[in-house]
Amino acid sequence: MIELSGVKKSFGSNHVLRGVDLNVRRGESMVIIGGSGTGKSITIKCVLGLITPDAGKITVDGQDILNQPRDAFLARFGMLFQGGALFDSLPVWQNVAFRLLRGSLARPKDEAREIAIEKLRRVGLKPDVADRLPAELSGGMQKRVGLARAIAADPEIIFFDEPTTGLDPIMSGVINDLIREIVVEMGATAMTITHDMTSVRAIADKVAMLHDGVIQWTGPIGELDQTDDPYVRQFVGGLAEGPIEAVR
Amino acid sequence: MLRLLAGIGAGVLAALAAVGRVVLFALATLRHMLTPPFYVKEYGQAVINIGYFSLPVVGLTALFTGGALALQIYSGGARFNAEAVVPTIVAIGMVRELGPVLGGLMVAARVASSIAAEIGTMKVTEQIDALVTLSTHPMKYLTVPRVLAATLCVPVLVGVGDIIGIMGGYLVGTSRLGFNSNAYLTNTFDFLEFWDVASGLIKGAVFGFLVALMGCYYGMNSGRGAQGVGRATKAAVVAASVLILASNYILTEVFFSA
Ligand SMILES: Nc1ncnc2c1ncn2[C@@H]1O[C@H](COP(=O)(O)OP(=O)(O)OP(=O)(O)O)[C@@H](O)[C@H]1O
Ligand SMILES: [Mg+2]
């Protein structure tokens, strides 16, 4: 469904992506792992068209993302940003219901608010946070509001950039279950970036490892522990020794 | 020598490229202004932030300027026994030149900076990206309401400033310079022409447009981190102020030199 081939992106002399090939099928949960600063967030932003790659092709349902009507295209996606990226001028519920309050998916305000509160509940937040401003919430709470916003309009493709960083272990478990549920019950296609191996095992159908600007390894979650790929073994085992240099 | 020329050439090219980007940004703003969707609530918010909350600053600026102007013209006019021109010159100077320019500069300081800082922060915290993924065009949602509000509000601010400035001159004139209250007012309005006022208001609209445009442009193109936002804010205020003064000269030339 989502296909990247030969995607390259550099910032000046920093060659972040050097030819990424990746294929995510419909209804599949793909998890991308890889060291900090290897370009995982950039990869996702390329698919959404927030960043234009220097080279390579990205297609969704066989269609090049560049020649699609932007609004209809983006309406199919939900995105949780690594930093939350909540609109700090709007109260929490209007953040969550942002898409439901305007544009092609607009609906009455009461209904939008109800949906927002329901989504907040699903990420473990009580209704009384709905009228607060994002700045009044803790980092982990903001992250979960971001998650609620990403799933608010029930998109068919969802990107989660580090959904569990900054959360306590119990809340991480809740979020992992939620992501799994969205994929299994709603049939959504998910791409998740995470460093947390517990999350990887809870969420993934398939895993791809990004290193040195290319996908070093990709395979079903079951093969993650069997593979003898040295990069994956070092990353999964959290070892200081191996082909990946600890100082980058 | 050759290197010097190459340096100058590169500088000129960079400057032209920057001007080109700003012009393209302005054209895109106008295009988005005319095509739906329109964000009425954001527009209302911008009117309050840019127009309403600028009233005190612009009013105080005009009051003191009008007063100082009356004192200056009185002492200058005294050199050739022309003290009686104070009301007329204060009025004309205020509505044609000082009202729009000083009002515009105060708005530039207050509004260009806050727009650039707000949008710049949104940019570095990925809120602009988030807007895009939520199928909302940042130009339509952020730039258009602010630019439109500033273009429509600054003339109103200038108008209010004109009145307060003339009042400042009147207060000084009657209390310190011994003018008769009725004579001062008659002199003020008898010689003031419609075009004097209208030209000042048009200037105000242009300045408002430029101020909000610079705030949005530098905010949207802000560099990364707090430092990037700081630079964007500074650049927006400087660019807005310089553009106000430059366009004021051009407009004055166009309006009054014929
Ligand atoms: N706008 C930008 N301008 C310049 N360089 C950038 C920009 N965005 C990202 N980079 C660089 O691209 C590289 C990859 O960034 P990216 O955010 O994709 O990393 P990541 O894999 O998501 O890391 P993390 O796990 O820490 O989030 C980094 O080296 C970063 O410095
Ligand atoms: Mg990242």
C-alpha cells in the first residue's frame, strides 16, 4: 500500500536518507527502529509530503504521492508527531477534534466534542482535561493528546512517531494495546517509530531497521530474535559493541 | 578586485532572490485570500489582537506627537511671525505623515514581532506540519487572517491616531500657547482637505499589509530552535519598519508630487 523506493534526502552535507526502500501492506503494522538521528522521522515526513525527497519515488495505493489532490490525500492520514505538536492556542478538545471542526470532515460542534472526549478516554485521559490548554499538561499527557488527535477522524493510515516515549510503563502498555487494537479492529495501516523494544513486540507485524540512510533489515516480528543480522542483534540486545558505532 | 566584484554580485543576487521570495509569498497570500475556505474565527481573533490591543500604544504615540508638534511649529513659526499656522500644520502633519508613519512603526514593533514569534514557534514545534497533516493550509489558516486584519485595522488605528494627535496639539495649543479654543478648532478643520485624510488612511492600509506580511513571512521561514525564532522576530520588525519608511516615501511621491 505504501511503497518507498530509492528515497534520498540530504540537509547540506548531512546525507540522512541514502536510498530507502520500504513496502507496507494494507492493514499491516510496520515498526521502524533505528538509532537516534538516523532519519526515521524524516522518512515518515517524506511520505506525508511535509518534506520533499531529493530523489526516489513514494506511492500510496500505487499512486505517486506528488500527483494527488492534497486534501483528499491527507484526509486519509493521521499523524502523531514526536514532539506532540499540539496547537497551544486551542484547548485540548479542539486540538483533538481539529479535523472534525472544519474542512471536508466537519460536523456539529457538540458531536465533535463528544468524539474528542471519547478519544481522550481511549488514550487514558479524563474528560476534565478537555477544556485545558496544552501548556497546562505534562509531557506524557501532551503526547497522548497528540495520539488522540491522530486517531480522531478514524484515518485508514496512521503514523506514530515514538508514541510511548515519556510515558510510564503502565501507560505505555495502554498505548501499545490501543495501537494494536486500531490495526486489528479498524483495519488501519500503521507505521510506528519507536526505540522501546517492548512496544516493538506489542505493536509490530513487521519490523524495519533504518541505519546509515538505508533499511538494513526488514522482516516479520517473529524473525526479529532469530536473525543473525549484526545490526539488528546489536540494536535489539542494546549492546555497546557491534557494527553500529556508539558515538555518532 | 575580481573577488570583490564577485562578492558584490553574489550579494546582489541573494538580495534579489530574497525580494523575489517575499513577492511570491505576498502573491500567494493574496491568492489564498480570495479562495475558500475562509477562517472567520481566526480573522476575528486577529482583529482583536492587531487592531484593538494596538489602540493604547497608537493613541499615546499620537497624543505626545501632536503635542510636541504644536510646540515645535509654534517656536519655528515665531521666527517669521506665523504662530497662527500651528493648528493647520499640526492637523496636516498628523494626518498626512506622522499619524500613519508613527502609527505604522508602533504597530510594526508590536504586531510584526508577535506574529513572527508565534508563527515561528509553531514552525519549530512542528505545529505548522501538524496543520498540513490535518488538511489545513497554513497560509489560509495563519497568514490570511492576520494580513487581512492588519490591512483593514491599521487605517482605523491611523484614523483614531489622527484625532488623538490633533487633540494633543489642541491641548498644548490652548493650555500652553494661548490659542483660543474655538479659533484653534476652526483653523484645524477649515484648511484640512479630504485627500489629506484619505491619503493617510491608504498609507495605513499599505503599512498594515506590510507589517503582517513580514511577520508571517519571517515566522514561516524561521530557523530551528529558540535562536531561529529570535532571529525571525528581529528580522520581521526590521524589515517591516524599513518597508514602512520606504513605501511611505514612494506613496507620498505618488500622492502629492504631481
Ligand atoms: N529541518 C532540518 N534541517 C536540517 N537537518 C535536519 C532537519 N530535520 C532533520 N535533520 C537532520 O536529519 C537527521 C535525521 O533526523 P530525524 O528527525 O529523522 O531523526 P530520527 O531518526 O527521527 O531520530 P530520533 O530517534 O532521535 O527522533 C538528523 O541528523 C537531523 O539533524
Ligand atoms: Mg524522530
